[in-house]
Amino acid sequence: MAEIRNSFLNNFKLNNKIALVSGSSSGLGLAMAMALARSGAEVIINGRDKAKLIALQQQAAEQGIQLHYLCADLSDFDAIDKAILEIKSNYATCDILINNIGARIRKSLQDFKRDEIVSLVQQNLTAAIYLSQQVAELMMEQQWGRIISISSIAGRLARAGDSVYPVTKMGLEGLVRSLAVQYASHGITSNGIAPGFFETERNLSMMRTPEEKASHVQRVPLKRWGKPEELAGAAVFFASEAASYINGQILTIDGGFSASF
């Protein structure tokens, strides 16, 4: 029985896989990167603050985990081009891509400036399209790959005063399905994760008062926010052979929030 169990669990191992997690210097991105590394992958974390990336690399090393880093703004097309060249030079390929870059501006549509709309769409959607296209070229060379895009329950559940962000996240879910159909014949799958309320620095900073956070907690059937580590396992699953026949799907992880009304 133990041999059967262990052989099945081998499907979740990511040994010898190169993984790039964009926007992974904190929060959900960092949690997913650490989980991939603990599962055997060679993980490249990404952010714009080199000193922070080096510190994270050192902290991981103290836990016996090796992380590589790519200091680049992957919401910028030129930076993506340079990053792809660096990945090809240093690692030859990229087996797993997690699109996790995202920004949020909470205001009514009439209060948005034109440049703010363009910037938000670029960071949350357009950059992911281009990065996926470029990484998929590497994946096609080996006829294997996993693309995982981090959406949000806000893509399906709009709220007043948060008008552009949901548009970008629903667009990202469209990208998940488009990539799934486009690249499946090359052994590449595309899936997404739609998080609900998680205890990340960014989310907590948006709660102006303890009462505001409490009101959000009360709307979640589990009566608490999620911890980043509680989402990371889904990323490992989608990246693994255990999910080899899952393609074009969005997994919602929100403590039951979107199941209630």
C-alpha cells in the first residue's frame, strides 16, 4: 500500500522543471514559488526590487530551498524580451509559467484617467498575454509546458467603485481558455486560479479599518480570510503531471464566498 501511495504522489513532483513566477516577491506569488521549489522545481522568482529578491533568496536558502531571481518589470514588453533571452541563456527553457503580476486601482469609472486605464490593463492583462506568448515558444520546443494565470473572483463579481480591475481579470480568464485551445497540441496546458480574500500585504493595506476587514470576513462562509499557503497547493497541482488532462479551467479558491448569496 505504501508503494502504491508513494508512486501516486510522484505525479506531484516537479523535479528538473524550470518555473518562472512573475510578481513573486511577496504574497500569493511568493507562496506559490516556495511551494513549487519544495516540490522539486527550479524556481525563478521575479520582482523589481533586487535587494528584496536577494534577501528572499537568502531566506529560502536558510530553509534548504534554492531560489533564483529575475529582477525585471514583467509588465513591460521590452523587459519581457530581455527576460526571455536571460532565461534561455541561463536555463535553456521554461517549463512552468505562473502569471501573477497585478495591480489594482479602486475608483469609479468616471474618476479614472485615460492613462490609469491603459496602465491597469497593461499590467494585469496585456503583459500576461505577451509573456505567455514568448514563454510558450520555449515550451513548444520541448512539447511540454504548464501556464497558470492568477485571476480573481472579482473578475466575475463586480462591485461599485472597482470598475476596471474586474475587466482585466475576466480578460485573463479568457486568456486561460485561449491558450488552452491554442497550445494543447504541443503538450502545453493552460489553467487559472481565482483567489478570494487572502491575507496578503496588499489586501490588508486596502482595508481602511478593522471594521471593514471584519465585514469582508463575515461574507465568507468559513468566516476567515485565506492564507497564501492555502492557495499554493493548487499551483503545484496544475503544474504537475497529476493535472495533465486538465486544460482551460479556472479553480476558485475563496472559502465559499462565491457560492453564497
